Amino acid sequence: MDIAKAFEAAFNRKREKAWEKIYVVVDIHDTILRASYGAEETYDYLPYAREALQVLSCRDDICLILWSGCYPDRLAAYRERFAQDGIHFDYINENPEVGNTPFQNFDRKLYFNVGIDDRFGFEPETDWIRVMEAVARQ
């Protein structure tokens, strides 16, 4: 996966279609934070994850969506902690801003332009800095 190309393509499409924003989903474990499957979360950010997410959070043309399989109580705790660190997610596991169209059904699949998840091929040890660079060019 080339995260810089993904952002470039999303912003190009945004301009072509005259959209107000792009939608970015972001996983937590082994993407933002090093996974700690113990009882207590350590909030050990991967390199540049916090800084990149702070940059994304400040952009009016980016909607950040927290993308995780955690239970709702844990997701609320993550969202609160991320907010304390200057990272603001607009939604959790949903995108109510984009509804169904005559050709697309988003009842069970949320719409997004860029996915940041280690399972999507995102390399968290190196790609967060590339996210910041790619977004800075837009």
C-alpha cells in the first residue's frame, strides 16, 4: 500500500467532484497504538501517529472515523483519551454523512476514501510520517 498515493488520489477526486471533504478511517491497535492485550492500555503511540492524527484532526476537509472492533465502552475511553491528546474523531465505526445512492448501499458498509489499518497494508513504523507529508502537499 502506498499511503501517500492513497491520500493524493482521494484529494484529487475531492477536487474533481467538488466534495467538501474526504473520509479517513483509522484503526487503533498496531496502527495508532502498539497493541497491549492486557487489562490496562498503555497508550504507546507508534512513531508519528499522534502528530499525524493531530494534523488530520485540524483539517476541515478531512472527516476522521475511528475504525475498531473494540467494545463500545473501550471505544468511548479511547475517544476520550485521544481527545486529550489533541486527536478528534468525528465518528466511530460509522459514517452517517454519506447515505445510499441509486448505485451504492451503505446500510452495512461505511463509506471512506482512505483506510489506515495495518491489515490494509499500512506500515505504522514508517507510514505516519508519509501521511503528514502527503496531507501537507494538499
